[in-house]
Amino acid sequence: MNALQYAQNVQELFSLPDSYFRVKELMDSDTANLDDIADVILLDPVLTSKILKLANSAVYRLPYQVETINKALLVLGKTQVYNLILSIGISTACSKLNTQAIDTERFWEQSVNAALIAKYLAQRIGLKHPDRAYVSGLLHNIGELVVVQQNADVAAACQEYTDEMKPWQLQQKLLGFSYAACGAELLNMWQLPDSIVEPLALQNNTHYEARSLDVLVVHLAVRLALANQHPELYNMQTLVDPYLLEVLQLAQADLIKAIDFCNTEGLFVLSILNPRISTIY
């Protein structure tokens, strides 16, 4: 099977909550206002609680408390709230899957770290929508969950990467495609915006010329999250191309601050997106 076939086979099993689609429909409407969107979100108490917790976290660094969904929509804007709902919805969908064959703690910690690092770096270089980089980072390895539902043995074997055989290289060897390619196919079927799917799809591409800054930021964030997750195997010097830092006009100090940010805020975000995992720490 190729990456598309893997994604197609889990489409029924791996679905977003209905609340996501209702909110998206209103956000895409020319006639719906913020009150209409807020009313739909409020129908889901769990979603409401998670949005408010994240909105008031250091991830958004707002100077005051956001106590209502209406205020969150007003302060953060529809796009950022949409991306929050998307990340919460997908984490909810993921939590219902069978993941016994893989290290779920590793999967979620690395996903959240990549998200936070991507957002920090996107803000650092002045990207207009840093929350898009956050979502791409969070979903960067979602292809692993697609594969483990259908080929648990291979998914387990794909975890046996080394300092010489990087994760995406091992995936390519064992599957004929990377988790990035498989994840992108799934997100395309969910009709997610290209601005989120493209950085995920190209996360392993080392041809930096003519790539958008969003793509480069997510590529860098994924490498840093991997180094942070496995210091016994990787470090920034071996995973990060110095030329990429020149292109993004970032220094080593920026990377260290980004990793510090994810280490500080990661457990809190994890506790919201996947409480079952966070209780282990």
C-alpha cells in the first residue's frame, strides 16, 4: 500500500468530532457572526474548557484573562480559535485509536514539543499566523497513528531509529513512504488548509530554496523536537543545517529559547490535549 491507501483505509475510524465541522461551517459563512460561532462552541463543554485554558496559557501570552468564548473570539480572532479547535479535535480523535504497538508518551510529547517550538520560532521571525505553524507541528507525525492502525508490527519497527538511521529514513525503508506523506494525505482528505498541510508534508525536505517561511519553521521545529526528545541520539548540531538558520535569520540562542519554552509549557498543553498521557508525568 502507498501513503494515500493507508490514509483512505482509516478515514472512517479516524474522524474529527462533529463540533469541529459545525464551527468550521459557521466560520466559512459570510453571514454568521461571532455570537453564532460562540453559541455552537458552548454546546460542547469539554471543548469550551480546553479553548479557554489554552487561550489563557503562556502559549498566547495575553495580558489579561479570557473568561468567555466570545472574548476569545474577539481577542484571538476566528482563525486562531479555529486552529485551537482543530488541534483539540484531532487530539480527541487520536485518543480513541489503538496505539498499543507504539510509545504513546513519546508520540504525544514530541508532537506537543514540535508545536510549541514552531509557534515560538514563527513568532520570533514575525510570521503573520504563528498558530498555523503550531498546528502543523502538533500534527507532524500523525501519519504514525494511521500506520499503527493497519500495520502495528511495522509501526513498532519504525520506532527503532538510530543516530545514523533517522526516523523518516527508517519509515521510507520499511514502508516506502514517510509518516509525513501519510499524514498529509489524511489531512487533505479532511480538507484542512494548504497552509497547514504543506509544512507537514515537506517537513523532511532539505531543499530550502523557494520554500515558504512556514515550511522552513516547521522543518526546524520537528528537528529540534526530535533532538529534545532523544538527547542520547541527536543534538542540534547534527540535525539542524546552519544554512537554514541563515535563511530564517535565527541564532543558536533562539533555538535554545524555543526548546526552553516547549519544556516549560509542554506538560500544561499536554494535560489539555491528552490528559491520559499527562498523568504519567
